[in-house]
Amino acid sequence: MRPMGDEGPGDSGIYSVSSLTAVIASLLDDDRIKNIWVEGEIINYIHHRSGHRYFSLSEDPGTRPSVIRCAMWKSYGRELTFTPVNGMRVRVYGSVDLYEPGGEYKFIAREMEEAGRGDLFRLVNQWKQMLEEEGHFALSKKQPLPRYPQVVGVVTSETGAARRDIEHVIARRFPVTLLFSPCNVQGPGSEHDITRAIRALDGKADVIIVGRGGGSFEDLFSFNHPEVVRAVSACRTPVVSAVGHEVDTTLIDYAADVRAPTPSAAAEIVVPDKNELKQELQTHTQRILQSTDRYFHRFHADLEDFRLRLRPDRLRLQISREQEYINEMSERILMLAGRECERKRMILNADKTQLTGLDPYGPVQRGYVLVRKDGMLVQSVGSLCADDEVSLSFRDGSARARINEVTYDTDI
């Protein structure tokens, strides 16, 4: 039977390596081994410095295993959310392909997830999208933590290390009343227990820590449950999430007001450090004392200056100086007033002389007569006519007269 395709043996009836490899590649071009999921246990895992990952998947490493060699290129490896290790059971998505230069086929993986976790991961992602749409992760819902809480509520396992860590840190930093609401933190139904414990503390503490120690994804799964997330979101008391280690993330981290990387870190966040407060108090006290000292020094100096100024001899000297100043000012005022009065008197006399010269009755006092016609002063003979009646004003009386003749002086 002749192989598929154009490739075949040479004239001698013998395949070349490249021809045989090409035939194998054509045989592997089958949709049944493209874009598929394969599940198995990782063996011979190598994360190369180039960023590529090489490993094999084994079906049953305890007996006579079926093994397939796999590769995940660097670009796909960046999307991994966990670190693969030997012995881990995983599911990988990709296609079987032939590496012709090496003459071997491999499963080229484009995605990888831990077997058994894939469904849980997808469920958690669905929950995350749903809860985010409901508004439980909104920044506007975040509450500030109290600076000096008096009662700290703790939701955790009664016998877990998280409780001991929180008690130790708070006792060391700033002893306050701890109100524990113990609950199961993993296992079937633990989400209901956690929810109950949170609601039991709401309104009874100033701040609530919800947490537990580290564990696997499955161990922390209850803290992803919508019932727990909604309880945290609805809590009127500020909540600090402290589930697992720093690398662990659960959905209540998004709903809590503050996320702490560990339970110990949560305890450090919710209470201040008494030693730091003591140092801060000492610093403020020193500043107040220094400020008070400066104030009293200034006050004492002002008081001493005032006391010296009130000494009888200095007071008499000050009064004498003030009297001299007043006398000097009085003399200057009198001198200036006299000069001003003399100036005003001279101006008045000049005005009087000017007014006297303008007085129409002045010439009358010297023997002249004022002539008026119709009450108006006659200043020119041209305003008179024969038979006009005029009044004559003398120094000692008046008279009326009639004009008999008007004569013009041709020399004027």
C-alpha cells in the first residue's frame, strides 16, 4: 500500500528521512487530534529560560504508563494562573503536531488548568461577573476603617492559626476587645456558617476581620460563594478580608472595604501601634512644652519691660519729657496761630480798602451827588433827555429835579 500524498520511496524503494517525516505529518493532519482537551499527570516538567515549557502527560505513572510529550510556548505560558509542578494532574488544550526537524510529534498546549479545578474556576468567574453586575464590588460602597477601634470582631476558625495570629498581633500593638464569631472556614456548607458569623458581628464591633490561613483553591472556595460575598457587601460595619496568603485571591476581597494579605497583616491594619502612638504623643508633648516655654519667655520679657517703664523715676522722667513736648507744641501752635491771624487781618484790610473804593456812597460823603433816573444810577449824560425827572442823593438827604437841557461835552 502506497503512503498517502505525493511522498514515497525513491527509485531504490527506500524512504528518505524527510520523506517519511512528511508522510507522518500528513497522517497527523487529522481534525480528531486538533483543538482538543487532554487530561493527565505532569512528569518531566521543565520551564526553560527561554520561557517555553516542556513536559509530558502520563495517564498512569504507577504501572505501565501511556505518555505523550508536550510543549507550551512562552506566549501561551504567560496566561497561566498557577505554577505547574511534577505530579500535578492537569487538563491541557491544544493540538498534536509534528516537529519535523526532530522527527517527533508533540502535543502543543495553548491552555492549561488543574484537573478538577476547571469547573470550579469557571463557576467562580461566573459568580464574579454576576456579583460585579449586582454592584457588590463598587468602590462607592467602601467604608473607611476606624482609627481607634474599641471592639474588633473576628470571623475565623475557633482553633485555626489565624485566630492565634490576630490575638498575638493585637495584644502586641494595641490591646482592644476582641469579639470572636467562630465558624467553619472550609468544607461543605461552610459558606452558610461564614455568613452567619459575619451577620452575628455586624453592629457589635467597630471593624470586622474575616479570614483564615492559607490553603488550596478548594480550601478557600467558600470565600468565593455569593452568599458570603453578599453578606460582606451588606455589612454596615467595615470589613477587612484576610483569606489565605498574599498570592491568594477570593471574591470577598473585592467586596470587603480593605484587603489584607494575611490575618496578621489584617490585625496590623485595624489597630494602631501603641509604641508609635506613644512616640507621636511624646513628640506633640515636647512641641507643646517648647511652645509654652517660648510664650512664657516672651511674656516675662514684656512684663519686665512694662515693670521698668512703671518705675517712679522713669515715670517722672517720661512725664517731664511729655510735658516738654506739650509745651513746645503749644508754643508752636500759638506762633502759627498768630501768624495766621496776622495774615488774615492783612487780607481783611486789603479787602476792606477795595470795598471802600467800590462803595457808591463814598463820593457822596466827600460832597458829590448821585443821580438816578427811574431808580437806575445815571452814569452818562447820554441817558438823559430834557424834562426827565431824576432823584438826587446828597450826603445829608435827597431831592428831585427835572432836566431842562442836556449838553454834551465834545472834548470827551
